[in-house]
Amino acid sequence: MTAPDADLLNFLADVLAKAKSVGADAADVLMAEGHSISVAQRLGRPERLERSEGYDLGLRVFIGRRQAIVSGNDRRPEAVSELVERAVAMARVAPEDAFCGIADPDQITHQVPDLDICDWTEPETATLVDRARAAEEAALAVSGVTNSEGAEAGWGLTRIALAATNGFAGAYARSSHSVSVSALAGSGTGMERDYDYSSTVHGADLDDPAAVGRRAGERAVRRLNPRKAATAKVPVIIDQRLAGGLLRSFAGAINGSSIARGTSFLKDRMGDRIFPQGINIVDDALQPRGLASKPFDAEGLASGRTLLVQDGVLKSWVLDLYAARKLGLSSTGHASRGTGGPPSPSTTNLYLEPGRQSPAELIREIGQGLLVTEMIGTGVNLLTGDYSRGAAGFWIERGEIAYPVSEITVAGNLKDMFLALTAADDLVFRAAVNAPTLMIEGMTVAGR
């Protein structure tokens, strides 16, 4: 533990002591402190330079089975005392909730593993400007690109500290570097846009900004002169950049809060085969340099690697303590929390393991179908599994990409889509939720 972490945890211990002294039976306190820089430019001219610093303290107190949560950003002793007194007063009049409460002492972790999730070197503003400039210039240099919606680069560092009256105390820091660009190709009403980005924990792992720009420009040019696809029921291939969206829908359907409320189409499917054989879905909070890695969850429980789907069979919900208690289960260590609210279940580094075929092989295999490279809108009903989203991409004929398409809708039901899914081999960890290119048999494509 670093000296700054020790200072933070000592401060949080003082807050907890004050809460106990004015009548709280139990309490936990979360501190989040962040620093960030972002720059943006368009057509070679700077558009934005922002630097922000923030500090927030969230206190949750319990009197019996009554809880209250307050937050503030003033560390002066008198302000903290007022915060504590207000929280306890609110808890006294709050309704009882049989499932609320902090972890038992034997549930908490006393280990804070080093996950290498913080790059302590703050980049110079000039470095961020250079990244944005290189990305945009590379995009504009692609033949056929006629304009830019701009490029951005950023850096951020957040320190998290959590302490509770059950004996838990832990702290960690996490950083992020990013670069993105959006390019336009064509002219007039025939213009098309596309984008690319890179986001990493360490600056050294960031993609070359020029490569990001080239990819954005090339993708925009490929989309020129789109047609409307004919309405049909065909295999649909979801590009790797978008495939994580389908995985997020799955995560929402197995979220413990939804399961406890009975508002998920998967609520009765534990232990059932919901994906084809060979499909594995993992949530790994301990992934080194992972964008959503964390050494412990928001209730002080140990983070870990959870196999959610094994060989196509649903094996676990995503649970915090509250949802677990309602379901008569144990937390999976997935509590997430902001300073202004209670914990709730949330995934960390969620991914679908890659298959054995390349995206090109999947395209050749289907003969005729649709490659989706853009999704529009939400259109997902997690109560029924109904799925309908606007889309654009490329029509596939005789196993080859034939022409770009736009103004279409792809629809199905997630129960059927999951069972008809094939994963490609191109998994890349570029976000908190990642999946390889996915092929789904028998989706409805609505066009002309």
C-alpha cells in the first residue's frame, strides 16, 4: 500500500468512526478522486482542451435494516461531520429493507492484487494534441475521404478507496489513454461516415494514432454508394467492433437485479443450454491491464474470474450482495457503485472466447447474407428477448462482399439468436466488453 493510499484509508476510517459515534450500526464509505485531460481538433484546428479534477465521497449508513446514502465533495472536518449526521438522520426514517447491509467480516477480502491497471505518467498536453493530429491527418490522407468530424485524444486517472465497519479497507488507482477519429467520404447527400478508436490502460499499449486514422478513413470510403437490401431471412455477421453490444444484452439478461425482479427472459434458464456447444463467456476482473479490472468489488469482496457460460450452458448470474440475498445465493463479487447510490451488479472485463474460423471464412461459408458494421438505436427488450435495430453494412453474395447497404433493420429474438451463434477467431480486447466477429443464422433483414 502506498503512503497516499494509507492517508486516504485513515481518513475513511475517521468518517466511519464518526458515523458509529452518532448512532450508525454499520457503514461503508467510498471515495473517488479523478483527474483527466482531453483534446479535440477538426480539420487541423483545435476545438477543445479540457482538464478536470474531481473528488467525491459517498457514505452509506445502516440502522438495523434501514439504510441511507449521502455524498459530498468537501473534506473539511465540519462538512464531513454534517454529512455523517445527515446520513444517520435519514437512515432513522428510511423504510426497512430485509436484504440491505454490508458484507459479513468473513466475506470480505484482505488482498489487493496488483493488476497493473495504472499508468502513473501523465502525458503532456502536446502529446495528446499530437495523437489527435496524427489520427485526423491519416484519415484525411485516405483517397476518397473528403471531410472530418474531428479527432480526440484523452487521458484519465482515478483513485478509488473503500472502507467499512466490517473491517474492510482497500484502495487502488486506474488510468486510461484514448484516441479516436471520425471520417467522412463522398459529397453532398451521398456522404458516408465511419470511425475508429483505441483505448488502453497504459499509453504504451495504445494503437498508433495514424493507424487508427487510416482505418477510419478506409471504412468510410468502403461505405460509399450504399443500396437497400431486399427483405429476407438470412445469416447475419456482426462485425467485431459491434459484437460486444450483443454480449452487453446478454449481461443485462443475467444481471442479478433483473433476475431477482423477474424481468429477464433468462430468469428460469440457469443450467440450460442457451448457446451452441463450444461457446464460453467469461467475466474476468483480474485481467492484467484490463480496462475494467479491479482488485475488489464495491462491497469489499474479492474480485475474480467467473465462467458465465461454459460450452453453451448458463452457469452463473452476475450478483452483488443485495441481489444474492434476494435469490438465496452468494455474491459473485460483481458489486459496482458510484458515490451517490447503493451497489448494484455489474460485469467487469466481459468477453466471449474466440472460435476457430476467421471472419473471411464465415463470409465464404454463408454464401448470401449481411455483414453489419453499424447499429442504430437500442431496440432490445430484455423481458421478452425481442431484438430489432437499425443497421448498415455490406451485402454478401456467393461468399464475397458485394456492395454496401444502409437503411435496413435486423430483427430476431435473443433466445434464438444466442442458439444460432458462431464465433470467429478475431477477439481483441479494446473495451470493457469484447467479442469476436459473430455469425447468427436466420435473422430477419428488413429493407426494400
